[in-house]
Amino acid sequence: MDYGLMQRVFPFFLEAAWTTITLSVLTAALGLACAILGTSARLSRFALFRFLGATYVSLFRGTPALIQLFILYFGGPQIGIQLDAFAAGVIGLGVNVGAYMTETMRGAIIAVDRGQGEAARTLGMSRWQAMCNVILPQAMRLMIRPLGVNINALIKSTALVAAISVVELTYTAQRYIGSTYKPFEMFLIAGLLYMIIIYVVGQGISWADRKARLN
């Protein structure tokens, strides 16, 4: 173990970790937005919207995220979509994780007893009012932990953007391996930083889950 080398390169890994965190936050926000739209489509009364929602989920869950990134970053310019590597990473991973979050949200909503919605309708609420005031508050308690699993998986998936040269933790480790020939030390630093990020996020999700169940 070359502890001196690890100490020298650690500040550069911290900078890369900040890139990973930024990428994760932006990607999770985009994923949640896609999931809200996807869930709305999947639960719509209109067959066309249900078809579009199901197609979105099947397409992005049924193909590797790395292939989707390559199509967006390398294939995009052929059809007039010119993105830098970071933007391509955010959009590619965000749309991908959104498909998984869609099914998480839909499953939580479906898990709420149908009688809750029917009771709300008998009280004079519209379908939209019943969803917002009765069903969603209960579904939120059910979806926090599964969404947390999706976000943790997303953080680990950010390593894929190293393939399109985004300077995050995995790319930084690979770069220093090329100059130091010390793969164990470099991947150990990257792995520990990933673990710290995921641990902090996990604690936040556990706190949110406890708060939701107490309310």
C-alpha cells in the first residue's frame, strides 16, 4: 500500500467526488420528473397515454444504461443533438432511472386500498382531488424506501459516465492508474468515497421514511 501516493492524489478524488454528487443530484431530479410524468401516463384513463408510459418503461428498463449513454452522446450529433459529456450523462442516466422510479411510484399508488379512493369519491371529491388528498399521502409512505433504493443504485451507476469521459470518481481512478500503475490504491479511494456518499444518502432516506411514518 502506497499511503504517500494515496495522500497526494486524495484532493483530486475529493474534487471528482463533488462532480459525482452534482451529477447524482441533477440526475435524481430529472429522474423524479420523468417518473411523475411516466406514472401519470401509466395510470391515465386514456389508452394512448398508458401505451406511451408502458413503452417508456419497457424501452429504458429493457436496454443497458451504457448503451443509452453511447447513443445519446456519440449518436446524438448525427441527428442534430450536440451535448457535452456531463449533460449527456445527466440526461441519459436521468431518463433511465426515471423508468425504474415510474414503476416504484405506480406500485406504491396501486398498493393503497382501492376503497380509499372510492370513499373519497363518495364524499364528492373529483378523481384528481382524491388522488392528491387521499391516495398520494398514503402512497408516499410506501414509496420513500424503494425510491431510496433507486437513488442509491443511481449513485453507483454514475460510474458509467466515465465511459464518455466525465471526470468523476471512476474516471479519476482510471486516469491515475494509467500514470501510477497502482490500481488497488486508486480504486480503494474511489470505492470508499462512493460508500461515504451512499451512506449519507441512506441516512437521509431513513430519516425521511421515519418522519413520513410518524405523520
